[in-house]
Amino acid sequence: MGAPKGSGSRYTLALADTICSELSNGKPLRQICREIGVSWSAVYDWQDAHEGFRERIARARERGEDAIAAECLEIADTPIVGVTKTHKADGSIEAKEEDMLGHRKLQIDTRLKLLAKWNPKKYGDKVETTLKGDPNAPVVLQLDGSDVHG
């Protein structure tokens, strides 16, 4: 029988530590992999081949989500000055320095939407379901033995 899947890759504990550390800081896995020269698919193989690595990745991603949420506050609180240019009818260009609110809003919205998809319980919109009906005519559920025992 051959070696476990992913074992031919250059998995090391130090490399796993680096990946988990960077994920904990909110960096995407594919970006980490590009920077360290590892295929992102190899990282998924390593999760199957090396005991405990899957759990480490999951914990690192959870911490990374918190880091991304904190980054949203930082983006919101930090103005970014940019230049907008307006081309006038006479051919001149008017340049104006201003806070890049639209760009900051896009950065925040993108991060929040990703967080809501990755971890809807923690970062998704709260959905509350309330059943209302006639208080004088409550819903009645009747079961016979076949319903209970299949």
C-alpha cells in the first residue's frame, strides 16, 4: 500500500505553524500558499494525511474571522484620502482630494459578506421566526403509533 495522500508534499510542522498563524491573522489560504510556494490543494490533502491539522486549521480560521471583523472597524475608523478627477467641457481636469468613502464601504461590505457566509451563526443576520395564530384555536398535532415508531 502506498503512502498516505499528501505525504509526498513537503509538509512540515513549521510549515503547518506558518499556515495556521497566517490564517489566524485573517489572511486567505490561497494568498498564504502563493507566498510560501505551496499548492492550496496540498494543504487540503495535508488535513486528511496529518492528524490534528484539520482541527488546527479550523481554529485558525475562526480566529482569522475575528481578525477580519476587527479589520472592518479599523477600515471604518481610518480615512483614506484619494484624488478624484473631473473632466470639464473645456478640456481641463479638476482634481479634488477627498476621503474614499465608497472604496472603504466596499472593503467593509465584502469582508462582512464573506464572514456571514463562512460563519452565519456568528456573523450572519439574525433571523427570527415567530408563529402567530388564533389564541383560541391553537395548532394541534395528533400522532398515532405509526407516526412515532415509523
